[in-house]
Amino acid sequence: MIEKVLKEYAQKTDFIDVRVIEIKKEVISFEGTQFNNIFSDKKSFGVRILLNGGWGFAYSCDFNNVREVFDKAYRIAKLNANKKIKFNAPSFFDKKKYPIKLNPFEIPIEEKIEKVNTILKLLDADHIKNKAVLLNCSNIKRQVINPCLNVSQEFILTSLKLNITARQGDIIQSTYEGYSSLGGYENIERINLNEFTKKALDRINRLLRARPPKPTKTTVVCNPQMTGLFFHEAVGHACEADSVLNKSSLFSKTGIKVGSEEITLLDDPTFDENGFYWYDDEGARAKPTTLIENGVLKGFMHSLRTSNEMNVSPTGNGRCMDASYFPIPRMSNTVLKPGKWSEEDLISEVKEGYYVKGFKGGVVDTTTGQFSFGASECFEIKNGEIGENLRDVTLTGNILNCLKTIKVANNPQKTHLPGRCGKDGQLVRVGDCCPSILVKEVIVGGRHS
Amino acid sequence: MEDILEKIVSYCKDYFVEASISEVISDNVIFENKHVKNFNSGHEVKLNVRITNGKKSGYSFTTNLNNWKECVDRAVKLMKISKELKVKPVFSSFHGSKSFIDSSIHSLSLDKLMLKGKEALSQSDVNIPSFELTKEISKEYFVNSNLIKSFQERSEFSVIMQCSKENVSSWDYFSSSGDADISNFVSNTISLCKKSLNPEKISTGIYNVVFDFHAFKTLLSLFLPNTFANNIINHNSKFEGMKGELVSSENLTIIDCGILERGTNNCIFDSEGFNVIKKPIISKGVLSNYLNDAYTSAVLSEKPTGNSETLLFRSSIGINNLIVRPGDDKIDTSEYLYVYDLMGSHTANIVSGDFALSALNVFYKGRPIKDVVISGNIFDIFKKIVMVDKHPRTTSSFSIPKVLIRDVQVIS
């Protein structure tokens, strides 16, 4: 039905496309004292029409009234139709399915509950006050259709997450461990639950003994996970072409030196990490995009709309959370090319500073370049040696000041975290593969002690 | 929709069923640099089903109402293999029906929204990367096996705006259950951006700080989860066992309620069908109430307060409409460090209360300031609230005045 109506409307519009996205989820979770077993199924379609320069977008989850939604998108596109513009769009016919060995939806739920129970037993300790474990299996079908294009992709995503809160005296700390990857239940089977749980337990025990940092501006060495967050938040968002076009990015044109020569940064949806896809949600083929090369700003990430406006080729970054959203430029996998230093080299050159591991979320103001990241763990560095453990550490600073000072190590790592990035109310899955970095001019904040 | 819910209750005779359907119809126009970028129109329907038998529950959700039987069957299947809850949950016997629709919202068509936006932006002399106007009508139907049938609907008109000029920016939003003149909102946001130009630095140190609406709302988002009963029973809260104790300055009173004038979260029942009760959370600094849903109230032997956020979890708790009670006097912001907004609340440790947040649009004795981080412990600084302004700002589901806090750690 959708394809038939699309052909009719294609006759009277300058461009039209439709996304049909279905997300099925099975979640087994435990928190505190309660198990929650949930199944969800969300399917909707979104129609986008360009007519004489005016864009109209309408969506619905009611597949009985398809024509009504097309009509609405057409009527509202007319509201702002005032000039003819040329719009280039891709043309492909393809169907892709991410390979899996074990379909997680065919694994008995009892088996998944047992997995969660095993973790819960491993966490039995008096000082652990709350445990939350979540095993999530998602089946994501994304289809985009325009008169010359019909691309379908199917992904299975499996993830296991663990949150624990512990208390010792007056000190309360919480920590998180997670694994997420495209692929079937074999991903969950591969996880060594003892090691997975032990990592979280060891960390929470260290955090309980840690002290808060003294607020200061200093040098930090970020481990690969934290580097991933740093480049995603501090640089990636400013390289999304919509923020460049609407002048809310600190970057306005390419060819400018923005950081140290050691920085070569790519967005790569073809890289097999959490942000992988073959085509974006507008049907543009996924490809790596160099954002910074040897410290010089080289490119931006585009949706079809921004690539048409800036007269460049699409980069395959037009993404949406589901069919109820207009696709916008989004990151996929953030990849920082390895440098020449070992992580030990970077640590050894710091007289006084911090080593930060893992992250607890981040945010950036792309106009001013101000950023703020939470570190899941932090250690003091004194005279090139790792020292005391610190807790509740936040890193803040300004992107442009920090980028100039960066030195890059040679230890890239995939994070395999259940990474989701939020922008304009839309969450999309993202990943990264980055080495450790040394960065100066960072404000390390926390409770003043 | 009511038909489907009735069918679900009849279909599922062997177990206790709670089911809700929510429907949202929205129209939205987005401007970029004062020109219309695009129009959006949406229609979303969701069915949530929870099946309970004794101490066991299963949950299911779909956007396809034609598949309601499949949705119920899945919830039954999940219930059967689930683990037993600690206590038997309680169920609502509250009946109610209420419309919070403002007729002026109904008449706001997309072209009227566009005209409203164009008019508001006509005088602006700064860059406006994003300006978004939205009209939304939402409806919620609830049934359960106690033969409860409840219904509520509400309207919302909202505006989100971002301004920038010479590497400074400002951001704000406005939201109300009825139509509104937005010219003041737009000129205030532009004025904030212009006032923030040419910022200077200040020294790291201890300052008395005035937190404006957004900044104090961010601080509340670190403080209030400690009053949620699911965090209490899961030992994830600093306020466990502290009901009746002084937990903040006596200048602070916080109320949760179902109805706020022009509030966008107005409701008479929560997602489990329980009546929403107006109650103080903090009363003159004293922790007065935990916010409960059906399960936490059973565990704590308290009454549900109508704060369940979803049928799909046991349990998930949230605020309905929130009021910070105004003080008697006006705060002179030009005497203090004045913070308009804070970013990065998700980087804080909600359990320990330790935080370090970047401040946006900061002024010291009237002059714009850059690169400021506010750092500390939320439980400590809430004890240092010196004054609450007499004029609250009400937008969305919050009514919050400016708040003055003494001896705040500022890093620059």
C-alpha cells in the first residue's frame, strides 16, 4: 500500500521518501527486589515531502490510514512552498540482514532469567545495597523508500547491563558495567559473567575507598573509553552539518587547523561496532568520513538535506531514532587513528594530573565549545606514576583550548558499550574505537574537600 | 479505544489486568535562522498491558492496537515465568474523567503556528539556529479488572529557542496548557544572549549564587530522586528512613500536585490509575512524603500518591507538577553570582549527591562571566538555601522562583 501511494504522490512532488521502522524488544530486568519481564513492539511510518522548497513531514503508527498521512505531509509541505530547489537523492535497491548465530527471541526466557540470576548471586555482598541487571534483545527493521530507492536493513542488538550501588559508612557509590553489540545471543553467551561482575565489584570497592578530587585545571590522560566520549561530544557534534549550517557550531569551514597534528578523526558507520549500518535512514550508502586529518578540519557529517544545501556528496549520516522523526546528521562510530605513544609514555610525562577511566555521560554546547563529562573512575598522577583513587570526578573545559594540546597513544579499543547519543530528542546507537590521549587545560571538578 | 480496553478486561478473566491506551496528536513547525525549516505532524498510539497473578506480573507494549490479543498473551506468558514480587501489589479503585484541554490550542493550526513564529522572530537581531513551536493534544484511557475506567486529556503549546552571537549562546523553552503570547519569551531569550556577550573570567572560590529557573530545576533533578520510594526500597537514596527529618534549609518547601494553573502535566490519575494527591515533599526543610506507586506503597505500608510513571515497570516513579513555594521578598540578582542554567546533570552521582556542573549564561554583579563550573554536594548546598524569590516562573509542569544559595564552590 505504502509503495503504491508513494508512486502517486511522487508525480506531484519534487522529492518524497518514506521510512518504515519496527523495533521489537524483549527485556529481562531486575532491580532491588523486582524482576520485570517486558515485551514491546513499536512500528510506525513517516512520510517526507519536498514541494517547491517547502518540507512537510507526517508520521503515524496507524497502517490502516496510510493515504491520510501522505495527504497531511503534502498539505503541510505546501504551506511553505515558495521556490523551486534542486534536490539530489540516492537510488539503490538492497536488502541487508546483520548475520547472527543464535536468534535471541528463540532462546527460552527462563534461560535469560538464569543468566541474570547468576550475576545477582555473584553480587551477593553486605555492602552492595542495590543491584540492577538488564538483559535486552532488540530486533530492528529499518526500511526507506523513495521512487528510485528501496533499502531494508535488519539488525539484532543484544546487550547486558549491570548497575550496583554500595555503601560503606557514609560513603555511597554506584558503578556501571555494560556490553552491547550487534549480533545474536552468541554475544551474551560469550560474556564471562564472573569477569564481567568482578570488574564492577572491584571498581565499586575502589570507589568506596577513594576521596573526592580537589577542583583544579590540569592535565589528564583519558583511557580509550573516555577518549571515545571526548571526541564524540567535544568534536563530533560540532562536525554535524546542520549545526554548521545554522551557525550553532564553533566550526564554520573546513581547511582550518583546529587541533594538534596527532589528531586524525573519522566517523565510520562501516566499522563493526555499536554504530554500524550499511545505509543511513535516507538510503545513502554508509562510508567513512574524515573529520580531522593531522589536526586540520576536513569534513562534516551530512544528511541529504545538508549535503544538498552545501552542494557536497552525502556522507551517509542522515539518521533518525524511529519513523516519527525527520532524519538529521548524526554520528555513527567515532574512530581516532592511533598515535605513536604508549599509554605509559603519556602517563609518565605528567608531573601532576589525573588518569580517567570510563565515563558517566557527557554534554557539549557546540556554540561556545564548553563541555562536561563524568568519569566513572579517576586516579591521581604524580611524577609520572599512577597514584590515589578519586571519586565523583567531572571534566569540563573548552574544546578549542583542549584540542591544541592533545597527544595520542597507540592502543585503540572498541568500547562495546550500549552507547546511545541524544540530539533534538532523538536517541541513536553509536560506538567508538579510540586510543588513550593526553589533554591539557581540563577543569577537574568534584566536591571540594 | 475504550472498546479495545473493555475487550482486554473481558478476554483476560483469569488474571488481574491493568491496561492503558495513550494517544498523542502533535503539530510542529521548526524555524532555522528565522526561516521555516520544516513542518511535522504526528499521530501516536500506545497500548500498555500489565498482567498480575498473586505476586507475579508480566508486561507488554505495542503501537499496533489490532494486535491487542497478542500483546495480552505475551504479558500473560511473561507473568507465568516471572519471579515472585516481595509483596502483593495493590490495585486502583479510583474512577475519574477529566479534560484539561484548552480550546485555544485546538484552533492552533500549523499555518497559525507558523505565523505566530514569524511574528515573534521579526524583531530579532541575533542568530537563531533553532526555534520550534509545538501544539500537542494527548489522551489517556485506563482500565483494570476492578472495572475501573478512567480518562484524561490535556493540551500543550510549547516553544524551544536557541540564540547565538559571537560565540555566546542562550537557550530557553516555554510551555503551557493554553495558547500564549510568546513575544516576551522571545525578547527575553534574545536579551539574555546579548547580555552574555564579551564574558570575563572570575577567580575560583566560594560565592553566594542565585540559581534561575532552569539552573535550580537541574539541581532539583539531583535532589528529588532521593524522595522516590522505589529508590528508598532499593537502598538507592540518601533519604532512606529520614521521613520527618530536616533535609534542607527551612526556606525550602516543595509540593507535587496533579493540577497546576497552565501546567502541562495536569492529571487526575497516574499510569496505574491511582488518584494523584497534592502533597508536600519537603515542608520548610523537613522531608514530608515519599512519592509512591502501587508497589512501593505496598512495600512501605504507605498509600499510593499517584506518582507511577509507567505500567511497564515495577516500579517507576516521577513528579507530576512541581511547585517550589515562593518566599516573601525579591532577590536582587545584581549583588551575587547569577546562574541561568546548568548542564551535565547526568554526570553527577545522584546517590552520593556529589556533582560538578558547567554553568551557562553566568553573571557576576551584572557582568557576563565565562568558563564557570559549580561544584559540591547537593545535600550540603540545599541546606544553605538562604532565600527563595517571591516571583515564581511557571512553565511546563514546574513553578520555580529564583533561589539564593550561600557558600557555593565555583571553579573557573
